[in-house]
Amino acid sequence: MTVLLLANIGNSDLVVEGAKRGDLPREARRLAAHIEANRETYWPRIRLPILTKALDYVLAQEEAIETVILFVSDQDRALVGEAEWAKDTCGTGKIIREKVIEQYREQGLTAKKVRLHTIPGNPADYDTMLAYFERELPRIHSFYTEAVRAYLSLTGGTPAMNAMLLVVGNEVFGPQTVNLYDSRERKRPFPLGVGRRLAERALRTALHTNLQTFQYAAALALVEREGPALVDAHSSRQVLTALLTYARDRLAFNFGDAVRALETALPHTTSPVKEHLLAWQEQVLNPDERDRLRELYFGAEIKRLNHAYAGWLERVFRFQESALRYAAVEHGVRFRDPNLEYLDRNWVAAQPGLTEHLAQAPLPGGGRGLDPKRSASRPLLRGVLAYLAEERDDERLRRFLNLSDRLESLAALRNHWVHRSRGIRQADLEDAFGGSVEEASGVLAEMFDLLTGDPMGDNPYNAINDLCRALLRG
């Protein structure tokens, strides 16, 4: 692991032992110039009361420091005026850097490992410091390929510098961050628990965002990596991990693995959580075509809510074709194979006028004529169902087919899109459909209702997310 020490440099970071009040300039720039001009007098007496304690603390953890970064101010004299410019620590920072290298050379702190980073703006302004650290700390973090433990020294510098280093530093470097605070009365700095709480809050926010957007793979990776920081109880972490695995696999139609994921969680649960898990397990244990249609619908809705319109379009296409096939089976159409890919020729021959009806059926690209011997495509299934609706005077089936026909323009867009290397915009979908994507989703729900006699019901993933949030709250 790469160990860093990041420290803000202020006017209290450099003292000259034995100097009395009035012996030395108070302003940092003048102090640095005075020390450099009288180097032989002052150099042996220079002390670093804050930084040496921070360095000693880190080294006492038996961790080799890869880099020490000192943040110093260097404002534009013309912009801030003489008084504020004189307070800048860029000059004293150079002296401090040289002193650190001299004192800690045996601990491996060479000139390459102790660096100054200059703050060009007002170090007392909170907005300026927030913007600076939001820009600088990710850049620092990107230099290191290994995991990083960052020690933040939060005593030197201005309150704005320390507050923003604390907030942004914990956000960038994560739970491995150690926040050090010092006081003159203590012989060593002490770690602040606020950093851990900030890190935990950031992790929880990220996990809640993943749940809100149904990004279960990302949520699972976060829990597997940072589980103890998110959920205290080991058993609750196991249940949360199983739930996220279940949701990820269920959303991908990987029902077998989804069932097995919840199986691992059941020994760690009691009522009422166990009842929820058993019910969700039952929903995908032996799914029939009705269950699969529901899953396609909710999968499409999740894609729509996340503005993932290419994924939404693909699921709408699959829903339409699956719904037509389901309707065919429900209305007695016979197939000659278990995958329902080809119509049974004997059944077709037994339906008076069906072959003639199909021969006159319009084709999506223009022209007429559907061959019942070919694969049972959407147009062929639609032609067979239209025949049955007329033969049986089935108004409900007609309404179903009218709804399915409203999706044909989306199906054509999908077939065109899969052969192109471009994305799908919401405007593309709504132009093709002639209405909003929300209306198109409503068509799917109506088709399901007409087919099954049941409403679509609530999105099960919302209930899964609610239980995940409850586990996070403990």
C-alpha cells in the first residue's frame, strides 16, 4: 500500500527556538527572507512543531512514507494587496521542505519524496479551497496505481484549508484515510473519527444511488469491497450481498443463480425478512411465460427510468414477440417443437381458410404473403392470431392485436438500429411511436392485462431496494 502524508502549511508550522517576540518578522514571506539572509544563525534553531509530530506518528505505524505533500499559498500580489500577499507560506514552505529532508533522510524522505503544491488563490476562502482540493487531490491520487492510505495533517494552514482538505480528502482517498489533528499540549497528534464517518456517509450515498438506479452489479461490488463500513453485522452483510446478487441475476433473466443466491441468505434471517426472501425466491423458481413477460416489462421500465433507451427498445421488442407467442399458445395454436419456433403443419391444415388468410396477410416491409412453414416470426404469429380473432369473433384478442400493432414502428426501429453503430435517443423512439415512451410502456401493461386478466402489479425491484435500505439502517 502506498502511504502519503498531506499537510497544510500555515504561520505556526515553522518556529525558531529561542526567538523572542519582535525578534523575527511576523509575515511569512518576510520571515522566510529573513531566515535565508541569516541562515547560519537560524538554521540550527528551526523547529517544525506540527509537521514533525505528524511524520513521527505515521512512521510509528511502521509504514514507509512514499510522498509528503505540503500545501502552501502563493497569491497574486496585484489581486490581493500587500498585507494578504505577505502572509503567503510559499517561502517558509521551501524552508520546511528542506528541513524535513535533512531530518528524515534516514527514513527515506529524499528530495523527490517531499513536494510543495502551491495554492494560487485565497487560502482563507472556503469556496476557493474546495475548488482547489477538488481539482488537486484526484490528480494526486491518479499518480499511484496501488491502493493509497492518505494521512491528512489538519492543524497547520487556515481553517478553510483544513476543512476542505478533510472533506475532499476523505471523499477522494476513501476509508483508508487517516485524519490527524494536533494541539500544542499533546506530544503526538490523534486521529479524528470524523473521517471514518465522512467516508461511511459517502459510501452509503453511493450505495443508495446504485439502488435508486437499479445498478445492482455496482452496488454488489461496493458491498463486497466496503461491507464493514456499510453494515456492522456480519449476518446483515451476508443477506444484503445475497439480495443484491439475486436482483442482479433476476434482472438478467438468470433465474437459477438468483434462486441460489437467496438460498445462502435464508439461514441468516428471521421473520419478516425470511418471508420476503422466500416469496421472491418463489417468483423465479419455476417461471412460466406470464412471469417472463412481467420480468421483461419491469426490465424495460428500469431501462426507461435510467434513460437507457437502446436497452428499453430491445426489451419492448422482446416483450411484443413473447406476448404474441404467449397469446398463440393461450388461443390453442399448436407448434411442432418445444421452443415454439414452428407451427404444427397438421394444425394449420385443420384450420379452414388459414393458409389462404396468411397468403393475403400484409408484410411489414410491404407486399403480402406469410408462409406457415417458416419460423414463427412476429408477423406470422400476428397473422395467425388475426385469423383466430375473426373466426371466433374475439373482441378481446382484436384489442390485444391493435395494441401490438402500435409497437410495430418501434420494432422496425429496433431492426434498423441493430445494424447501425449509433445510439438511440428518446426523440427517436417518440417520433417512431407517435407518443411518449411512458405511453408506450402503458401499451405493454395493457397487453399484459388483456392476455392474462391480471394487472401488471408493482415493480418487485422497488421492494427489494426497500429491504436493502432497511439492512443498511440496521
